[in-house]
Amino acid sequence: MKSSALFIALILILTAQLGWADNLVSRTDRNRMGLNETLNLVLEYDQQVDSRRLDLSALEQDFEILNTSTASQVSIINGRQDVSTRWTLVLLPKRTGTALIPSFQIDGNFSEAITIEVEEGGASAPRSQPLSVELEVSDYSITAMQQLLVTVRLIAAPQLSNLSGDSLVIEGADVTALDQNQYSEVVNGTTWQVNEWTYAVFANQPGTLEIPGQLFSGIIGSTRSIFDALGGSGQRTLARSPSASIEVKPAPTGQYWFPAREVRIEEEWPGSTANTPEFKVGEPITRSIAVIAFAQKPETIPPLNRMASDQFKVYADQPELITQTDEEYLIGVRRESAAIVPTQAGPVTLPEIRIPWWDSDESVWKDAVLPARTVNVLEAESTASLAPPENFADQPLTTSAPNPTPSIFSSVWLWSTILFALLSVILASLLLLRRPSSNRPQPKHSDSHKSQEQQAWNQLQKDLKSHSAQQMRRSLENWCRAAWPAETASPLQRLSKKLSPEAAQQLEELEQSIYGASGQPPEDLGRLRTELKDMRKKSSGSEDPKQPLAPLNPIN
């Protein structure tokens, strides 16, 4: 009857959780323990609240609460402030069997219920020494570069203090601390303190990996006084952990060896919806790809293949290697970011990314895949034509009612057209007769265009002396648009075709520096500056500086 009631309670709790956001998190340092051992329970809520609002009465059905502490945490990441409240509880089970840490709730948000298996004797046995060390390894035979879990437990009697010991160092392997726990065991009425460390170990070479014993020490019966603030006057006792030998098999040949428990590939488009990134010709958009490997170091993750296409250019930044830890494995992240600049409009396909990896749990090769993505690239922004449609003259002036006298309106339109043509001929003749001399400034409609080009050129000369690659590129684009406003293609792409190979290379280096870490332009841009001045001088006409600027790519 009691088990049925417990089952119904679990169903109700799980059903209630489906309707609420999971922002109240409950976790324990383990799910199996002995009857005389203590358990650490942590509850974390992503808001700052009064700690008394958390009702712990249901927890006392299966556990005795030995200690409770509460803390509020405030963190600021990228300008965003996150506030959380954390409860840390030390629990002692009241009976053997299955114990339940119930679901807690705050403001309608529910934590997940957790079941704990409580055994009669647990992992502990009667202690004969005041200080002892246990060593546990996940496997005695691994492959090179495969993760090995090593757990070290230091068990100390209650009268011991000033515990200290060596760090785990293994020759020929990389060691990373994953987790550290501290709990108590009650054996025959005596409470023993247990310190537990978990390490991720990666053997670099095949052969035999020797895990040496670690030396720990403590003080028995220490007394504190004003003359002995550290309490070191008691008797010192030592304990050494067991050593272990691990067989490390060589990695298979013929393929890049990349063992892990799980591998994922994720992409991110900053400033754009991930499913529908928007592209325009000549405008860069940053794509970030993260390869996440569980139970592997980030240095082992292979680099991504470089994308190549006639439809876009790619300016890659330096990869970022990130190491994260979990209770059972190390998490390696390799993040590669690149600026993608489309060079032509239309559909563009970014190729599939596929990384083979070895599943160390199932002993089989698998592929992590990021599917190919096709995006639509829009034309570069340009001034739309204001010309009327071709059949504008044939359309009726109004559509509200039938035209009662179409012949009269047609005649008026015809005579108006003829009269306008005659006036145009007369005006053209007068302009030819009054043509000014060649040494006089001629008013033309391009004066405004010349002024815009001159302003853009002056700004370009100023920005070429700055230390901002982005500012240089922006001024180059503005001047190119002012120099040939009829062009709709990428301005810098057209400019690159007019330059010598050396100057075009300097322009390419300027674009690449925009997406670098510092954003500083290349030091040597002398050839580019010289050819820009020569190009403008030839285009404006050295014989007659008052002539409007001709297109940089004239049509023969």
C-alpha cells in the first residue's frame, strides 16, 4: 500500500513539472549511499528570494537534516545581471531502501524529484586506522587519448585535523580535476569525514600507465592556543593511497583518432535568427561553429575543413579552445568563427560539416554532422529606378468611371507631345548657339556628384591614417560608390579588379584584418595608397581638373 502511494505521488509530481519552467534545480553528490553516510543536497533557484519560502518539511520523511546553509549569488556576464539563491543541505537517511528527495516549489516552479538508494553497510567498513586512502579507476585497459576516471577517497577519523596531501600527478598523462566532494560516514557510532576527488586522465602514449600513490597527512589530538594558532602540536599521522597500473593500447592507424563519449556540432549566427540568416552581397556575416566533445580534451578535436566557393569569401578567426568539467567527464569545446562575405546574389549553399569520431562506450566509429545549409543572398542596396512603367502613357488617367470622350483626350495628348518636342528642339538650338568657351567653368548636373566624390575622397585620406581596419574599409566603400554610382556589384570587388596584384593583395589583407582579434590594419598599405591616388588622378583628368570623375571601369 505504501509503495502504491509513493508511485502515485511520483506520477503527480512528474505531471506537475511538465507545466512549469525548470528554473528551480535540485541535485545531489550521489544517488547511492550507506545508511550511516551523509548526503549533500543543493537546491538552486534563478531568482533572489527569501530563503524561508522553501518548504523542507516533506524532506524529513526519509532524511534527517543535519545542516542547512543559504547563499545569494550575483553575476554579471556580457552586461546581463543574473541573480540566484542556493540552499545547501547535509542529510542523513533514516532507513534503508529507496528514499525520496521530493520536488520543491517556489512561485509555481518545481524542482525534479530524486530517488536515493540507501544500503545497509554502504561502502564503508569498520576503520582500523585514523587516516586511510582509497583509489578507484574506471578501467584497467584503455586506448591512448581515451579518458580514464580516477577517484581518490581520503577517510579521516573525527579527531584528525590539518589534513593535507599531494596533488595527483601522473607521468606521461594529462590530469584534470573534475569534482570534489566532502561527506560523512557513521560507522559503529563514530563519524568519519570523507574527502573525495575525481580526475580525468588522458594517456599520451601507449604502454603501461603507472598511477603513483599519493601521500596524505593529518594531526591527531591537536590543541589550539595563542602560541600554536595552527594547531600543530598533536601527533602527525600519514597515509598513502594504493598505486595502480593501467594498460594503454595504441590508437588505430588509417584515420584521425578522436575518441569520446559523445560529439556534437552546433552553429550560431550572432545578430540573426539561426534558422534564417540574412545575407547581402558584399556585407559580412559571422558564423560560429562549436564542436563539443564529451570525455575529451579540446586540443584533440580536429580543425574544421576550410570552406571554398566562388559565391563567397571566408575570413577565419583564430579558433578558441575551451575546457569545461562535469562530475563524470571532461568537456572539450573547439569554437571556430569566420566572416562570410557573399560575392554574388542568389542561393548560396554552405557545405555539410562531418567529423568522424570513436565512441569509447560502444567501441564503434560514428559521424558528427552539421547538415548543409542553403541561404538566399540579396543584391547590394542601391537606388531604385524612378522611371514610370513602359505602358504608363497608355493607361487611362482615371478608373473611377468610363471616359466619355476618348477622342478629345487623345487629341490633346498628341498635340501636347508635339508642342513639347518643338520646344525641346528650340531650347537645344539656343544652348548650342550660347555654348561657353572651353576655359570657362560649365554648370553641369554632375557638380553635386563631384562634390560627393570629393568629400568621400577627403574622408578616405583621413581614415587611411587611422588604426581601424573597419573604418578604412567603410571609407573605401563610400568612395567607390561615389566614384561609380551606377554600379550595383560589391564596390571593393570592382576595385580589386582595377588594382595591380600587389595592391589587390594589400586590399585582401585589409579585409582579413577586420575580422582578426585586434582589428588593426596591416602595417604596409603603401602600394594600395599610391594606386588609389594614381587611379583618381587619371579618372578625374589631369589636363582638366574641373571635369567630372569618370567611371573607374569605363565601357569601351
